[in-house]
Amino acid sequence: MVGRTREMLKITKDQNAQPDRGAVLRLEGQVAGRWVNELRLACSDRGITTPLTLDVKNVTFIDAAGVAFFDEVWTEITVINCSLFVSEQLKHVMARKGCGR
């Protein structure tokens, strides 16, 4: 279909992260649709150390399923590099759960 945007999310484990500070997953694209489950699987990967940081600098969209995911895991993760757009999409999660992480 012409003009239809495809959902896509790239999840990359930051190999340069300091081991004592946990794992950093860099997200690029849309946290939407079927990709939310892929993100959930990546976050629960046994090879990922805690604490877990999600770098959302290159996230372009979060749908309702993505917002629900962040709501579920908010107290277990740290989110960094939030654009104003992503902050707006997550404002209700941050208001309920706190944004001091």
C-alpha cells in the first residue's frame, strides 16, 4: 500500500556499556504492534544483566501496547534519552509511576 508506514523496531544491546551498571538496550523505530512482544522478550533475555536501561533516543512512535509495556516495567527499568515526543506519549506512565529513575 502506498503511503502506509510499516511498524519496525530495532533492538541493539550496547556492547560498550559498563558491566557493573547493567545492560543498555538501544531502541530505534516504533514500539508498536508485534514489536512490543519482541521488546518484552529482549528485556527478559537471561543474558541481560540488571539494572536494565532502555535508550529511546531513536524511538519514533509508541502505540497503546507499547505504552502498556512501559507501564508494566517502569519500576524495573531506566529510560534514557527521551525526546519530547516520547515523553508526551509516556506522560501518563511517568505521572503514575514517577519519572525519577
